Amino acid sequence: MYLFRPRSGYLPVPVRQESPGSSSSKSVASTTSRVCRLLVLPAVAVVSCALGFSVGTRTSVPACSNGDSAFLQPTKLDIAIPTINTAFKYNRTFSEDPWNNSITEEAWESIVPVGQGSVRYPAAMPQVYTLSVVHQLHCLWSIHRNYYTSLRPQPADHDDSDESMARHMRHCFDYLRQSLMCAADATLEPVDPALGGVTGWHNPRVCRDYNALAAWAAAHRVSNLRGFLQTPGEHSHGKQ
């Protein structure tokens, strides 16, 4: 999966936080060539495409030039994704310890589309993308596994200073935060006075059909990798 390959996977790019009215922001907004140069950076292309995907189903596909050739930068898939009426129901299988419960591991593997969500889009273009929802699921899967790993007894000589894992977790924490805020699900969940809060379960809601999207991703996949366990190598997030 391109999520896991050190040279062709996603590499989130550190970005300085600037106010909308800063001179830097005005400069970027007024200089089309600079925007195009930024957009053709592979890391920015993957991250911006993935985050943009989570809030809509259709958009036009803009093009900009890097000086030598046209490079298409879709912000969302230009396909219709059906919606379904449903309700969340607690499924403890996904919450169990994967090291002690093979069914939990199998459950997580089963929701990953063949090809791990990496597609070529448009089909004739060389650029490979990973669907944002699969990236998000991979982060959640990683946090789930690392949480239960941290609960397990470790040998006395165990080195728990694995900076690579720590970077990955920091990346996932902030990536999921921004993804949730980007999608901004406004479904109203009733407060249960007996609990003093909400569970989110059994509340009617309208969702995009994940199975339909996963089927599309599998049909346009760039590999035959299955699940998140079947990975060709480690991947990097740079400095997080």
C-alpha cells in the first residue's frame, strides 16, 4: 500500500500556521504560479486531496502547470457516492485486544478495500492517491493496536523510546482531529439524562455508503494488497 512505502507513500508536510490576513497568505493568494508550484508537491497533493474528499461527493477537477507539463489536482472524486439511512450500533469486536482476539484482527482487516484504498485518479494519470477515509481508518487501527501493546507486560530490557512509532501516533492524533473537524458531522445526538451525556448509538443518521466507495477503490486499485497487516515496508511521516 502506498501508505506504507517510504518513497511513494504520504508524507505530511509541516506547515506554518498563519492568519488569513498575513502578508504571506496574501502573497500566495495573489500569485497563481506559486500556488501551482506548491500543489505539485506530491505530499501536499496527497494530503489536500484526502482531506478535501471527506466533505463532498462532486467537484470539478482543476489543472495547473508546473512549467513543463499539466498536472491535474483533484480535490474530490468526481463520482456519485450514494447515501444510506442508518444508525450507529456498538460493535465490541472492533474494540477488543487484537493480540488476544483473532476475530478482532479479522474484523479490522475486512473493512479495508483490496488495494488498501490507493488508486490512480483519473485512471489515465500517473499520480497515485489514497482515499482519506482509508488513511483515517489506518490511523485508528494503528492507535488501537498500540494502545493494547502498551498494556502488555514488557521485558526488563524493552526500549519504549521508539521515536518512529511516536511520530506516527502524533501524526495520527492531529490528522484525525483535522479530519473530524473537516467533515464536521452535524447529526444531532440526544442527551441521555441518566448517563449525563451521549453514546451516539441508535440515533438515526444519513451516511455516505462506505461499502460503495470501497468497491470503487478496489476496482481502481494500484495493488492487490489486502488489509493493513499486509504491508511492503515501513512508512515515514517526517518530523511530527
